[in-house]
Amino acid sequence: MENSLQNTHVKLLAFDLLSLTPTPDPTIFSRLGKLLLSRVEILGTITSRDYKPNKFLKFTIDDGTGSVSCLLWLNHLNSPYFSRRDPSTVRLIANVAAGFAPQIKVGVVCRVRGKIGSYRGEVQVTVSDIVIEKDPNMEVLHWLDCMRLARKCYDVESKLN
């Protein structure tokens, strides 16, 4: 039986995230063939930004081990995907996303949480939450957290095997 952290935002470094392999379910990825993941938390410096008003904001985060594409959707109010949901909930989601967009600037260090996906064969993160980090030590702390979690949690063989 494989370990699963599918509904948990797993802290990963970019090189680890970029090495995930897709599974038959396009919303789930495998880490080293052992751990199933669908959500991630990454932290790094924003190195590029492509803003399309009322559509999306695509940006890249570099943590020193690699660069990860991130996508923040901004089209909630006119997307057919959200048409069946409660309008007040959709407005709330749209307002939160619109509030994140101006914070995303090249050179800013930020923490991103979201769903792991693939676009044109490349891993990307569909953003659900962004936190701008003001303390430069947060990058080092994130690295240490990722290494500790990999050693003590993610790479541990399942006790059920």
C-alpha cells in the first residue's frame, strides 16, 4: 500500500516538486513511487510575472534548487467552472484572488500553497494561498523544514508494509 498525503499541503523544495511523476489520476502525483501527493507548499523568490487582467496571473518561484510555475486564476466571476457554485462564495474566492495579484512582484519572497498540476508536460502549482514573507530567514527555515520532513516523514517506509 502506498502512503498518501493527498489532502495535505506538503512542503517541498522545487527540485523535489519538479521530480514528481504523474499517476493515472491527473490530480495526483507520486514522489519516488512511494508517496501520493496532490497539494504542495513552496517558498522562494518570484522571478517572472505574466498578468492577464480578469484571466490569470502566471508567475515563477525560484528557491535555489529550481524554478516552479505557479498559476493564480482571476476569472472566477465569468468562468463556467464556477457557474454551479453559490454566487456569494464565488465572489469571495474572486476577491481573495484579486487581493493576491498586486502582491506578486518580481523579487518578492513568498510562500505559495496550491494544487499540483501539469500543463504541457511541466509541473505547475494552481495557487490557493499566498503569503508574502518579510523575513529573509524564512527561505532557510523552509529548506530545513523540507529536509527534516523528507527524512522523517516523506521517505519513511510505511509501517503497514
